[in-house]
Amino acid sequence: MRRHRRGLMKRTACLLRIRCGTALSSAALFAATGAAAQNVPAPAVDAAAPVAATDQAQAAAPEQATDGKDIVVTAQFRGQRVQDTPIAITAVSGAALEARAQTSITDIGNFAPNVNIQPAYSSFGSSINAFIRGVGQNDSNFALEPGVGLYIDDIYYGATFGAVFDLTDLERVEVLRGPQGTLAGKNSLGGAVKLYSQKPDGSGDGYAEATVGSYRRIDLRAGFDLKLADDLFMRVSGVSKHRKGFVDRLDYGCVNPGEGIAASPRDGASCKIGTEGDQNLNAVRLALRYAPAGRLELNLIGDYVEDTSSSVAAKLLYADNPNIRSYVAGDPAGGVPFDSRFMTGSKSYTIYNSYSNGGNYTTVFGTPYQVVPGGFTTEPRNEVKSWGIAGTIDYDLGGGFRAKSITGYRKADGYSTTDLDGSPLDLGLNAGSFGYDQFTQELRLSAQLHDLADITVGGFYYDSSSYIRQRVEFPTVLLDFLTDDPISSTSKSLFGHAEFHLGPKLNLIGGLRYTKDRKTYQFSRRNADGSAISGVPLTTNFTVAGLDGLSSTFEGDRVDYRLGVNFRFSDALMTYAQVSTGFKGGGVNPRPYNAAQARSFGPETLTTYEAGFKSDFLGRRARLNGAVFLNKYNDIQLSLLACPDVPCALPANAGDADVLGFELEGNLEPVDGLTFAGTVGYLDFDYRRVDAATGISRDAVAPFVSRWTASGSVEYAHDLGRGRITPRIDWSYYTRFFFNADNGIGSDVPGRSLFNARLTYETADRDWSLSAGVTNIFDKFYYVGKNTNIVGYGVNQGILGRPREFSVTLKRKF
């Protein structure tokens, strides 16, 4: 580890690298339907196929998808088998997700190589840290852009607010690795995760499912399909998930009487005052589809989500800053220091977190600070309520031409709280509300020119507004202020994609997209009582004086391209090579500490050189796909900790890197019913340039980059005559990664290896099924992320992974 400078201003600068950004409240799959498509794939079949043919292919896809061999994907605007698509893509059917008992988007990284998707720290609400091939975003403030695109039903999510999607009523999941700048647009430079739900077809089918399990888990899921009239179909689906937290929050004063911290008032004799990691979610989705036997198809989707889950469970791992004390008024020297007494053991599911800012403190400037009269108390909360509506019009113009319009609106509001020090003291407490709404419109025109080419051109428009209203409170550095920051963003793009068929085996691919972005961030900084900040040195909030009423704007444009060739040697082997680009949008520094720091930064860009193959053999009982790639990663957005004006945590385009890697995916079915599957991924991240002002060493690696990832499974479906029984074991693995870009002390997240198992019995008619499952079989204690600020105010928290849990699921199909 590199040596850290420990001067007062350095410690203060690190402390002030506050994530007073957006809350990302949890949402189900249904939450995504109201956002708009950002130029993602169109019909599930050929772009020029009539609607009737589209219906047939979509109806066939679930049957094909169950064996994992012939899943139809739409990554290139038309329906293609995975083995015919010259992109590194992992496709998993809804049936396979169910067999694995995977119900959250954070489970997706467990089966795709070089993919890391983890729940984020709760200062951003219920959000995710999504990374593909070493590219992503671990800061979810609205001012910053994600590095992995998220889509549901070809609908783009412009923010990760509410991005912990529930995998309910899905037809398939596609994970595209590598930049998708021409196919999917901005913010997909690492790749894209696309979820596709079941469309209404009027079949009259449905299902109802109930799961009970550890920590009082009760999950209810249901969906049904109806034919309302000729050519008019409806599908309704819903989910309700409830589970108690797996981490106990203890009252420090009760557990440790006589140490200078008073116990909280409570009922009963227990020192337990609550839990973290609770889950409470309800969502419903309604889809209407009009598909007459002709050229037209209309889809209208509406949804509502209410998530009142608690904060993500975070455990204090390091506490060592004796200069910060909770003291008795008038006697700072006799106070309680912030040290290891507040740690509850390295492998226990207990914490001393407090969500109150009562008490008095010494500051890093050596002065007393009394938290009066603005004290407040709250509970660990990660809440979001959202709704959306989306409509698509798909029309066959004839002659091989097709037009499609996708329109959407989504609105979400939430509230979250975070104990940033993980102790009963009050070194840092964030509480606030967040909101986001977006309107999007996309138009596409596709053409199938006989056997010569498949071409798609179009345009995309995105308009969003959001707000951040928080009380940001760090008494040890004299900060206790209110924010009310509106952010507006627009994006416009024109795109084109073409596949030229030079014969039955050889294809050339070209794509181009032009994007123009604008984002404005307006700053509001007021004292906790709403009054204006005086700015007098060494008084509360003096470092942020002068920001109130300021605004800063980013504007820029970008051209992305894709050039590729693929050749099919036989029905069993296809190879491809391509160069593709993508970018993560620029933005505005959301955490300035003076007017000079309220400025914008540019986009980061990626160019990938990739070659791969897709193969089937042993009579299609075996499959092996692979890719090798080199990423040229430029203008990486990093935070500067050394600026002309200190303190600072200023995002800047301060680094370039090379990322070399490979991926393999395979499966084998040696006999009917017995299936083996596995993946492996490798990444070698190497900075070519990094600005010294970031404090980052050339030897560091980007956040959430594991050198190795791997997964495996074995399943055997055995026919009993009167039914079928299927045991299954899944395994996932990744090596160590870092949470912070500087790879600082304590920011490393150790690697882990997890095993899950599931046993399912189905009746002969497949109408009833009963499953028993266990996750984390060996009860591995592990972390999925960190919140590290050891150099700043001497704290390190680990975001806990879930312990071993048991469940039983009963499902009825009708």
C-alpha cells in the first residue's frame, strides 16, 4: 500500500469527500417499464418480419430458452440466436433464473464472467454498483453517470435510482460485455444488462407462487394472461417481498453500561434496538398488447412500486481517530474517543449504528461543537415510491421496411438515512429525500434488403430532472447543512447500424452514433435551521459559504462507432473480430466546497479491440464460447484530492488505462437431463497515466475489478414416472477487488466462493412444483463492498453479504 500523508488539511479533504448524493431506492422489475428505450433492440425477430412472425418467434422463445441452447436475443435490433450474434453475450432464460432461485439484479453477476453487480452503500439509497470488464460507477449521485447500461423491455434507465430490480415474470436476461456505444448509446461503455419480461399473448395461462424462509421471509408472486377481445391481450403480474434484517443493531450504552454513553429508552430487557438488511417491497405491473393479424402491434405498460426496506447492512471494521471525541459539554478532554470499542467482532452480524445526532463533539480544528438546537433522530431507511408508463408502436411498412416508436415517462421519489461512522457517536449522519423523473422518445426505421443487408437508423431523445434534498452532518469538521439541489439533463442522438451479408458465411458490420448532451446542476447550501451561511472562518459550514444559488453546466458531443467482421466456418463454429467504442457522459462536481470547485468535467471513453468464437459440438450437447479483448480506457473520471483550493473532492478526467482480458462460457449435457455449465473471466488492469493530484498510484486498479471471476453449476432432472425431481448446485467465485480508486488501506474486499443448492419436485403435468433451497451453504462470512475513510476521519465499514438461508417455494401454474 502506498504511504498516506496525514496532514490536517489532507485528513479534512478526505473526510469532505462526502457522498451526499442521490438515494437509490429499491425497485422491482416492474419499476423499469416507464423509462424509455435508448436505442436498444427492436422486434424479437427479423426487423422486416411481419407482426405475425414476430409473435411466433416470441412464443417459441421460452420453449427454446429452457435448455439454454437457442435463446433468441435482440442485441443487434433483430432476433438472432446467441450463437449467431457476434457480441460477447450471456443469455439466461426465465426458467433458468427460477432454477437458480435468482430473484435480484445483484444475482446476475454470479453467472456472467467479468461482471460484478453488488448492492451499494445506503448513502445513495437502494442502489447498485454495476461493473463489466472493469468499467462502471460506484458513486450514484445524479450528477454522475453510470458505466453500465440498464434496460428493461428495451427501455433505458437514465439513473440508477431504484435499480435493485426484482427478477419477476421474465422471459430472459441478456448481459452484453464490451462497449455498446452504437447499439445502446451513452453510458454503456462497460456493457449492458437487459431484462425482458413476458409479453401478453392471450393464452389464459398464469401462476401463483409462495416462498417462506429464514429471517421470516415471505415472498408472494403471481401473474396471469387474458384475452380481452380479438387481438387484444392483457397480462398482470405482481410481487410482495418481506424479510427481517439479518444484522442486529444493538444499543451500545445497554451492552456496555458505565462507559460514558447513555442507553436509549426501550421496552423490555433486550439491548437489541432494531435490524438492518430488512426487505419490504410491493409492486404491480399491467401490460396491454394489441396485435391484429397484419402489420401493426401496440404495447402499453404501466407499473407501480413501493419499497420501504431498511438501510443496507454495514458493519464497522476500523475506528481509530482519538482526536474526535464525544464529550460532556465544557469538558472535551474527558469525552469518549472514536476507537475500536465500537467494533462488535470480525465475524458477527451485530452493529452499534445510531441514527441520532444528539451529543457534543470536538472538531478536527480543536474546537468544541455542540449539536444544539438542530439535533434530530431517525431510523435506517431506504424507501422509494415510483410509477411509470410506456407505449410502443411497431408497424410493418411492407417491402422489408419497419418503423417503431417507443415513448416513456417515469417518476420516482425516495428517502434514505445513513450512519456514516457506524457507531453510537455522531461523526457523520446523512438523511434526505431524492426524486427523479424522465421522458424519452425513440424512433427507429429498419430495413431488410433481401439477402444483402439489415439496416437500422433512428433518433433518441432523453430529458430528465432530479433533486437532492439532504441534511449533511459532519460535526467534527463543522458541517451541518441542508441541500436542495435540482439537476436537469438532456441527451439527443442519431444512430445507424448495418450488417452486410457478403455470402452465406461472411458478414461485415458497421455502426455510427452521434450524441449531444447537456447537464446543469444548481446548488443550494443553507444552515440546518434554513438560515443563510455566514462564511466566517471556523464557524459552522464556513467551507461551503458562497455556493448557495450557483449553478454549473456540462455540454458536449460525441461520435461512437463499431466495425466488425464475422465468419461462419460451419454450423457449429462462428468467429468474429471487431473494434467498438463507448463513453460515459460528463457531468458537474456535486460536492464543491467553494465556488471555484463548482465546475464540470468531461466524458470518459473506451475503445475495445475484441476477437471471439462461438461453437457447438458433440451433436450440440456441448457448447463453448470465448472472447479475448483489449480495452483502451481514456479520460477516466477520478476525484482530485489536491486542488488549488482545499478541501476538495473534484471529479476530473485524470487517468488512462489498458485492460486486457478474456472470457469463456460453456455447458455440457452428456446424457439427457444431466447438465454442467461454467464460466471464467480474467482482467488485467494497468494505468498508463494517472494525475498525481488524485493520490492514486500507477500500481492501483479501478474499483470492483477482480482479476478472476468464475461460476459453475450441475443439474440433473430425473423422471420419476409420476413427476420429475431436479437437484441443482450452483457455485460462484471472484478474487479480491477494491472499493476505492486509490486502493487505500481497508478498501479491499476479499474474494469469496459461494455455493447454493436447490431441490425441486414437479408433478407429471408440471402444474405443481415444490422446491427447497439453501443459499451460502457453508455460511461464508463475506463483504460485498466497503465505505472507507481511514485517512479522513478514521473509519471503515463493510457492506455485509447475506449468511446461510433456507427457503421452501410452492408454485402452481394454470
